[in-house]
Amino acid sequence: DTGVSQDPRHKITKRGQNVTFRCDPISEHNRLYWYRQTLGQGPEFLTYFQNEAQLEKSRLLSDRFSAERPKGSFSTLEIQRTEQGDSAMYLCASSFLPGQAFSYNSPLHFGNGTRLTVT
Amino acid sequence: DQQVKQNSPSLSVQEGRISILNCDYTNSMFDYFLWYKKYPAEGPTFLISISSIKDKNEDGRFTVFLNKSAKHLSLHIVPSQPGDSAVYFCAARKAAGNKLTFGGGTRVLVKP
């Protein structure tokens, strides 16, 4: 079990630039989540996938944000035209949902995040 | 609208004593509750969880208590160890839901 892997760990970019982050979930996990955490706050939900399908998006996810999970394995989160308010830790998490279950009591396993600084 | 609240931003406790962390929620649709621990520069690590059909769950030094009528849960760590110094988040999930809603965290410092 190699855990959830996120790349890069840190990203510094200038306002207006585009950035892309990658997340590799735990291999047998079919659910993948993106969260954002700012200083002094708890993680806030952005979006989640079951396999390759994006099933829910938060209203926090403006049209400058897009997430994909093309083959149901790794995922990317892209932020276009970055703003200083996008500076945060972006966390990826994965979990396993068995069979046809709609909901299941299993914890999310988080990666170490990508810290984005927009100057 | 903060549905999950941790009203104590910090807690200091002596090594060997009990740490008690509290969490309140407002949404009666929540049915699964979790505690996560976070060290600096790392992602949150799952500690312990409890389903709404229970009022207590224990795992080693960690015990979570759930009071549904008060919409309150707590995490007890006993005995506290210096390695427990971290930020602790409570989280909740709605019945038939999928995402977790987190509280703002409580920073715990265990003094040797």
C-alpha cells in the first residue's frame, strides 16, 4: 500500500497562469476526492469521482477549475487564470465503495497535498 | 453555514493525562462521523470513526463518543503522548451521502 500520491508538493505561480496537479489514489480505490484547505480551516470539498465519472461538484469549484479522471485511475485538477485567492493546500483522497452500494462507511485516505502559492 | 464546528482552536495537556476534543454539528442528516489527525506538511490521517447507530467506539488509546440528541461528539485520547501533538479534525457525512464535511480543527500540544 503506497498510499495516495500527489504531485507536485509545492507550486508557486504568477497570477493569471494555469496550473495542473496530479493525484494517484490507492490502487484498489474506486472513489477519488479533491479538497481544498486554507490556513486555520478544515478541508473543504471540491469534487469527487467514482471510477471515471465525476459525480458531484461543489459550488466552490468555479468555471476556472476542472478535474478529470480519464481512465478511472489517476486524476488531474487544473486551475486556469489563477488568482491570489486560489492559494491553498489542495488535497486528494481516495476510498473504496464495494459493488453497487450507493453509500458505505469507509474513511477517506488523504495524500500529502499540493501547496499552491499564487503571487 | 458551518455545519461541523470545533469550538476549541487549541488544547494543551500534560503527557500521560487525558485529552478531550469536542465537536458539534447542526445537520441531523449526518450519520457517520470521523476524526482525522494532521501533522504539518502532511495530509490528514484517519484515526477513528463512529456510525450513528453507536454511541461509543474504541481503538487503543482513542475513544470516540457520540451524543445524537445533543449533536455532539468527542474524542478521548488516554494516555496522551508527545507524538499526539497535531491538529485534529472531526468530519461528518450525510446518510446516503459521499463527501465529508470537516470542522475547523483543534491544535493539541502534549507537553512532556
